Amino acid sequence: MFDLSRDEITGGSLPRALLVLTAPLVVQQYVVVVQQIVDVFWLGRVSRNAVSAVGLVAPLIGLLALATSVATIGCRVLVAQHVGADDAAAARSTGFHATVLVGAANLLLAVVVLWLAPDLVGVLLSDEAVIQLGATYLTVTTVGRVFGGMSDTIESGFVGWGDSRMSMLINVVAVLTNVVLDPFLIVGWQLPGFAGYGIFGAALATAIGYVAGFTVAVAGLGVDSTSFTIGRADLGVSRDTVRSLLSVGVPHAGQEAGRQIARLLVVAIVAGVAGSAGLAAYTIGARIATVAFVPAAAVGSAVSSIVGQNVGAGNPDRATRATWLAAGATTAGMAVLGVAQYSSPATIVSVFAPTFSGIELTYTVAYLQILAVGYWAFGLIYPIQGGFNGAGKTTVSMVATLLQYWGVRLPVAALGAYVVVFSVPVHAAFWAITASNVACAVGVTAYFWAQTSGATGLIERAATAAASD
């Protein structure tokens, strides 16, 4: 049901192709969100410091995930283009190369973090209790990412092929493992005499989930009923394949690096003007916001696969139509979610952080409402960037994201917190996030229209280049 053929993606109904490819990705992404929310749910019952520590190291974890992002975007785009060009052998070889590269890179990063975790976290905050908690969470999850990164890369290969069903299954197994283990490992739920491991338990559950997901991913590669398989004939090293992966993936990594470093600095601003109460509010808001942009992110992944296959098949007009169709529908849905969150922020906080009161509750309610104002922007950002990425133009998405974070978010947050001081300084950082999302949505949409409205637009040129390879 959720396994689309090449002909369906390159010549069938576009709405159906988008829906069938997106639906499992939405489920997959929501399962990931459930994992994040469940972590916060149980850690919120441990201490505010535990919640703050997770929020503190989140940008560091994002930076360490750059190696994975190079492989996942490169694998998804190139597999899609090879399948569109009816070259299954090249698609399988790309998947093998990407998986091996990300496994080696994440193993090296795990060794570095094992050695330097407290120092890395200590750069961001002077609260020793939060630093130790953050270092623990960072260390354990980074070791787990050795398996999680390879699992993510294999998933991206399935999506590029048009099989989002298998990608969903891998994530569901990983996250359900995490969610089931969380209450026992974090607070010792229903285990007499055992109080749990706190934040170490949360990180351990996540790492075990990564291993479970990787096991399913590897098993899926050897099952004939799945579309994307890797056999002995696909093993081997090709410099050209590595070069192609890097040419597509590195700009995306630059995009993610710019995003995560800016996030890190915004976290530092929040901590500087509002302390652990502000960090706790930021963490809850960020996790809840993830619920909102999950559908948009899933649509963006689906668009990149559909555009990639149509570029490979020489159908640039269809690739452009798919991008606009996805952007319009997603923006409408995101606007509805924004209205819902803006209307009931206190209720949301009471569910996910019942111990919050006083200033951290006030900050969190305000942040949820400020975020909701700009939710519609995600409906444009992710599908439009998915269109650029599917065409292999990941540099465009990189530049848009760098401008979003470094041209708008960070300057507005710093100016509002320290120069033109808001009445509540931390609100400057909150509003900077929403303002940057809106600015990026408007800018990237205008650029996509300008680059695709002519007879020899960006996607047409990408299709011509793919045909000449």
C-alpha cells in the first residue's frame, strides 16, 4: 500500500503519490516526537535540572548529527535520481557507501565525546549540576548514534526508492523500544526498591532504541519483499560514489551546522537572561513545537524523493507541480495547528510538565503562544526546500537556512535581550525564533517561484544535468 513504483511516482497521480509516500513518514516522525515527549514527560518528574540539561545539549547533539545528515540527504537524493533513471545497481551501491561512511564517522565522534563531554557542555553554562547531567545524556546518546546514524541512512535509502513503509517500520521499532524502557529506566516505575537512573536512564533507553532500529534496518536490506536491498554484489568502494554523496550531502551538513550553532547561541542567550527556568521553558517549547512541524518535515522528505525521481526521469514540470501542491496543502494544515496551540498553552504545559510553576510556567506559556504565531511558515519551508534538495540543489537550502538563523534569529535575539531590551528579555529570543521562521518561508518561496517560472528554470537544468550523467 505504501510502496510506490517508479512509474507511479514519475507518471501517476501526484496527490496520491504525495499522500502515499508522506503518510508513513508522518507516522514515523510522530513516533519520533512521541519519544522526545515521553523523555520530557518522565524527566519532568525527576527534576527541572534534568529537563534543562536535555535542552542544553540538544544543539550539541544536533551538531554531532552532521555526519549523519551528509549521508542521509545524499543517500535519499541520489537513490531517488538513480531509480528515476532506472539504474537500480547504482542506487543500491549508493546506499552501501552512505551507510559505511556514516558508521565510521559516528564511531570517531563517539570516542571524542567520551573524552570531552563535560568540557563541551561546560562552555554553555556554569551550573555544575546541569553540566554533569547534560554530559551524561550527551555521552550515552552519542554512543548510541553509531547505530542510529546507520539506521537513519538506510531509512533514507528506502524513502529515496519510494518505500516509506519500511522507513516507518524501522523508526517505530526504535522509538517503541525507547518509550517502553523510559519509565522503568528513568524513574523505576512499578519496580519496587528501584528509583531509576534519571537522565542516564533516558539516554540509555534512547541508545537501546537506536540498536533495535538498526537491527530491523539491516534485516530489511536482505528481504526480497522490500524494494531497497543490498547484496554482496553491491559491496565495494567507488570514489565517484563517495564524491557524489559528499557533493549533495555536504551543503546540507553546512545548513545543519549553521542551524545548530545558531541554536546553541540562542540557548546561551536564553540561559544568560533567564537561567534554568528559561532553559526549561525553551526545552518544553521546542519539544512541543516538534509536534507541529512533523507533518511539514515529512512532506518535505516525500517531496525530495518525488522531485528526485522525476528529475532523474526527465520530468521537471511534474517535479515543480509536486512541490507547489505539497506546499499549499501543508501550509493550510500548519495554520490550523498554530491556532490550536495559541488557544490552550497552559493546558499543554500541565500535561507535559506538571511540576512547573511560577516563572518557568509563565515563560513556557508565553513561548508556546509566540511559536504558534509562525507555525504556518513550516508549511512552506520544508516542502519548498524538499523541492530544491530533490533537484540536487542543496546549496540553496543551506543558504536559506543560514540567513534564517544568522541573518534574523540570532541578531534579533541578541539585540532584544541585551541592547534594545524587551520588558521580559527572554521573550526576545522567543520572538526571534518565530520571526526567522516567517522570514525564511517568505524568502525561500519567492526564490523557488523565481527559479522555476521560466522555460529553463532550476529544476529543468537539474533534469538536463541528470540526463547527461
